[in-house]
Amino acid sequence: IVIFSPLILLVSGMVALAIRLEGEGPVIYTQERIGLNGKPFQMFKFRSMIPEADKLREQLVRESGEDPRHPKLKDDPRITRVGRLIRMTSMDELPNLWNILRGQMSLVGPRPPTPDEVALYEPWHMQRLQTLPGLTGLWQVNGRSDVPFDEMCLLDIYYIENWSVRLDAQILMMTVPRVLLRHGAY
């Protein structure tokens, strides 16, 4: 993070300016997420949706018929033009680095769920919460948002049970082409 901090700051400044120029609302979006051992924390991201988008999620999930435990909706109408670009390139997650520096997240691990998602978990899904959540993970490099929820959980559990520095390095190396090629990004 330290080595790439000048580039991260430059890109973050450009993203923040684009969000600000696009319209009203905060540049940084904060949301309660569930971390290690079920402990809640505030996660930071660049705002990629219209202001107050969270209030529309339940209705959109009902209308789309998508799994409410899955983090993202395909063709989500709440996403802004700038938001679509920063999501496809994963630049919306740059502020997650602050969560990593604060010890709430790690570079690699399961995606941190929202409390609403956790409320819908079956008991075996809770195993995802046995490690720090990550900026990237095994499910992200295996299809990102196209991976069904139960498969996402199985990949996260496999990661937790087979963790190694080598596995983390492999996931980090696989993340770069997945982001650049925009596999499963929406």
C-alpha cells in the first residue's frame, strides 16, 4: 500500500472529482458490514449509486427475484454513470484500504456482508465470518458477481480452511486480470 500510495491518491482524487461533478451526494459511502466473528464495522467505498440507494434495495430484490443474500443486483438502476465505470474497474473499493489499515479488513478474504444479508444466513454460512473480510477473495477471482450465493460461501469456506501465504499471493495475482477484463463486474 505504501509503495503504491502516490498512484492510489492520484486515482482516488480523480474518482472523487468525477463523483462530485456528476451530482449531489457524498463522495464516500459508508455502510455497516459484518467482519471477523460477527463484529460490525463501517466500510468505506466511493459512492457508485444515487443518494439513498439503500432504501430501494428491498423493493428491487423483490421485483427482480434475485437472491437477497447476494451482494449485487444485475442491471441495478441505482448505479450512476460514474458508478458503473468505477465498479467495473473496482476503483469504488479504493477507500477499503482505510479499513485494511484500521485492521477491519485484509487484502484477501471473504467479502464483508451487510447485517441484512447475515440475517438470512443458514448456520453453515456463518463460517464465512471466521476470518477478516477481504478486498478480494477466492469467489471474486472465480466469477465475482456471477457466482451464486451458496457457491460463494463454499469458496470462502475453502479459503478459510486452506489459508496460506501462497494462496493469498495466487488470489492477489489472479485479481488483476479479473479486474482488467471486468469478469462478473456490475
